[in-house]
Amino acid sequence: MSTAALGLTATAGYLGGHLSFGRGVGVNNTSFEPPVTDWVRVASVSELKERTPKRVVAGTVPVVLVKVDGRITALSSTCTHASGPLDEGDIIDEHSHGACVRCPWHGSVFRLADGAVVRGPASVRQPAWAVKVEDDHVSVTMIDPVPDH
Ligand code: FES
């Protein structure tokens, strides 16, 4: 019995390692985005339509801008679950969470204000970006970029 249990444990460990390290199942797909610590001008306010996601690129990182009731928010555009394009998602209202974006691939819902997961399958929040508006220009920078990655 103990030999069988040891074999089962070793097999489960091998399978888990293969799936996460070899196939990337269950990893945060924004973990390796390079840090963007400067403000990057990415769009003009007049380009943004209410409740219509717009894909921009800050450095090399895709970001989705959304304007809701005149307020502009920004999240990393690559879904933490499996890299779906949030800039192709729907903007919806979730009762206590306010405006959210729903990933077009598997339906995860993220709060626009801070990237929190409102509904899975995603289990890791979407990185939120700081937004600055000067004249007609929209600039973004990462909030709490992870150093040395
Ligand atoms: S890729 Fe976004 S929910 Fe799966």
C-alpha cells in the first residue's frame, strides 16, 4: 500500500509540474510583463468612446483603456487566466463592483477600478494601471510594478 501511495504521489507531482511549468496551465499570464515605471502617452481623450475598450501599448505591454461616465481606467490587456484579449471584451455593470470588463475567451470578469476578479475562472487579479490626463492626452504607468522580472 505504501509503495502504491508513493507511486501515486510521484505521478501527481510529475503531472502537476509538467502542466504548470511545461504547459503553463494555471500561471498568471501577466507575470512576465516588463515593468513600465515612466508615464507613457498612449492615446488622446477624444479617441475614447464611452464603454468601448481601446487597446493601446505602453512600452511593449498591451493595455486596455475604458471610459465609463467620463472616468478613464486602464488594465493590462492580456487576461491573467489564459491570455485572452480584454480589449475585445464586453463592459458590464456588476451590482456592488461597478463597471467591469468580461474576457471574451472564458468569461472572467474583472473590476475596472482595480482589476479585482469578480467572476472566474481567473483566480489572479488583472494588473491595474494609473491614468493621467493632460489636455487631450492620456498617459499610463504601472501601479506597483514587480521589480527584477
Ligand atoms: S483567457 Fe480570459 S477568462 Fe480565460
